[in-house]
Amino acid sequence: QVQLVESGGGLVQTGGSLRLSCAASGRTFSAYAMGWFRQGPGREREFVAAISSNYYTYYSDSVKGRFTISRDNAKNTVYLQMNSLEPEDTAVYYCATPRLSIRLMNYRSAGQYDYWGQGTQVTVSS
């Protein structure tokens, strides 16, 4: 059974940084894409970043240049380094992974992901 556990959220001031981690278990981590999504107050869940099994990365326009996604296959962990945080980044952040190992997938679509973590809260104060 695939399990995803996020950590690293917290309260930070505008302009600050946080690094989120998502530890995966239950299957061969390296073979699957990993994604980060977020859901802010009163908003729908939205794509943040994704990394393919062969390390291609994808970002939403709102975080490009500020956030960096990476993965450590030896640790079965995906990271989201978040810099220059803004109040608009306040949200619950979720990591996710698809059921199948598919290279040609829409990394930005939540519907492509089958397994989700419980989320970690990020709050950016102004």
C-alpha cells in the first residue's frame, strides 16, 4: 500500500523560506512521478510542481522561479523548497503520486494522481 507523509510546513513571514518533504513507502519510489498541489482557504486544489521519474520538472506560473522540486530516490523522498514566500502561498500542501508509471502524463492535472498525503499547512504572514 502506497503511503505519503508530508512534513515541513509551518508559519513564516513574507519573504521567508520553507522546505517541505514527502516520504513515500509501499513501492519502488524511483519509478513514479511525484507532484505537489495546494489548497488555500476558499480555493480549489491547484498544481504547484511535479517531477518525473527521470527528473524532468514542471511548475505552475505562480511559483516558477521561487519554488524548486527535487527528489532523493535513496531516501524515497520528494522535496519542495519554497523561497520568497508570499501570503498568497498560504495553503495546505499535498504531495501525490500516480498509480502507474507513465512518462506521458499531464503532470499538472490532479486527476492523474491516485495517492495523496494528508497535507501540511503553510501559513505566510504579511
